[in-house]
Amino acid sequence: MYDYLVVGAGLFGAVFAREATDRGYSCLVIDRRSHIAGNAYCEDMYGIPVHTYGAHIFHTSDRKIWDYVNRFAEFNNFVNSPVAIYKDELYNLPFNMNTFARMWNVKTPAEAKQKIAEQVAEAGITEPKNLEEQAISLVGRDIYEKLVKGYTEKQWGRDCKELPAFIIKRLPVRLIYDNNYFNDRYQGIPEKGYTDMVAKMLSGIEVRTGVDYLKERDTYRALAKKVIYTGALDEYFGYCYGNLQYRMVKFEQEVKDTDNYQGNAVVNYTEREIPYTRIIEHKHFYPGLKTEKTVISREYPAEWHPGEEPYYPINDARNAELYTRYKELADREDGVIFGGRLGEYKYYDMDKVIASALNLVEKEL
């Protein structure tokens, strides 16, 4: 009899299991996949830790979280500075003075602000009601049309006028010449990849992969006093109210017989006509890594269907209401605690996942 059965060997489950074990509780961790680390899983290819489920860049302003992950990994000094390609034009991201200089041939913040203000005034937007209006009010119509519209509509599979305004608020806009995408104080990637980091979190803890809890629920539920469940909330309850909606990403991986394919870790393709949103070149996540070959991944957003891997919750009114109904069921489920991005139907950055798990530790233990 274990104290806790942890369903899911991703970051949330690994952190909880580590902390519970260190406090003297017994844990069994299971995962339906054949590996640990969830979507942060990295696979070694030609000496490159390849981010199998898309780019994962750790960033945080929380010193407590930064110190915590550094217990389990040595982080490098990678700084996320993506570039965007629109037709034959190349722009720096996030939106900053390099972007504005390339777009409008301006040199000073005052010139950039004036250009944006002119385009916002032309659009006549006072209170943005959707993503399109929000984006134009932030950066003007030119940048919206070239760098936001096509990329966003590919990402979400919907017209920008149909998407809520808050989605675009996550994009930083700076009136300085700074290509660092994140504002957080701490940033980097584990030098040996995330799989190695999570393996150290789970050191000394029993882990079983290739186990589908929902198919063997009675057997595994009987093994522990409590369950920490990090899978999809609606799936746990058999989609009894219908399924929550997600966007997913399909990855097309390719090995290139060169040591440097695109010169940057992340290159976005913002034209609507190009079916993928970006190309990741994994070796550039590890500054100074020397290899004879390189591995790239093209990312194709797609509609999600039950049985596929969900990525991004669609936070509209329909899904918010549906999640509330499932949450009421979850709160009544005896001996089961739901957490993580799927268990809480929430898009989490990695530091927020860890913070959520540590908060549960303090509450539960």
C-alpha cells in the first residue's frame, strides 16, 4: 500500500513525488507513455537533446523556483531570441525596436510610438473586443498583418476576429533594441535536457511507464491511499459532459546533413499560406554545442480529438462553463487530487507548473 499513486511523470507529478518522498511518504509514479518527463521529454539524437514535443525554454522571475530546478540540473545560458519570416522579409521577435526599424525604417522609440499611434488612430479602436483589435491597438496594422494575423490563425484554427483579446497580451512589446523574448530574470535549458532533470527528481522513486491508469483504474487505485491525477479532467470522467477543447501540434522531424541549418533555435513563419508555424533547430538551444548533423522540427497546429495529445486549452466561454462542471465532479471525487495543465485545464509555463505542485505539497503534506 503506497501513500500516493501519482498518475503522470511530467513536471507536476515528479515534483510532488519528490517532495512527498523526502517527507517520508511512499509514492508510485505511473505514466501511459513509454517515458518520463511528459511534454518536456528530450531524446538524444546525434548528441543533441531534441525536444520531442516542441520547444521548452525554462524561464521564471521566482528565485525559489529557479533554485529548486537547479537542484536537479545545470542550466545553460540560452536566451530565447526568435525571428519571424514573412514572405522574403525577416524580423526580430518579440516586437522591439529592431522589429520597428526593419518594418518602418525608424530609429528612435518616439518615431516607433508615433507610427503605432497613427495606425491605431486610423483603425479607430478604443476598447479592443477581439484579438485582431487588441493586436492593432498594441503594435499597429502593419505588424499585425505581417507578423500576427497569419501565425495566430494557423495556431488557433480560427479567424483573429473570433479569438479573445487576452491571448495577444502575452506577447511582449518593447521600445528598446532587445531581442530577448522573455522578461523573466532567470532563463535557460538543462544542459543534459529535461529528461535527465526529471530522472533526477524521480531518483529512488518507483516509476512504471506504459501504464494507462484509466484502463487499469481498479487495480492501481487499490494500491494507494490517495491519487494525484495529472491527466485530462474530462477523460477521467469519461467525457460525460462532452470533451473540453484543445489545439494540438503535429511535429515533422528531419535530420539535416549540416552543422547549422537556420542559424537560430526558433524561426516563425507568419504567412497563412505556409502550413507550419515555425521551425525549431534543437542544437541552438545549447550554445556552443558542436555536431556534424542537425535536427529540425516543423510544427503544424491542428484540431484536437480525443485520443490525441492535447496541448493548448481553448479558453472560451463554452469551455470555461464545461470545465466548471467537471471541476465540481473532481471536488467530490474521494481520495483523488487533480493537478497540472490537463488536470486543471490551464496553460502553464513550466515554472508555474512547479509552483502549483509545490503549493499542493504545502497544502496536502
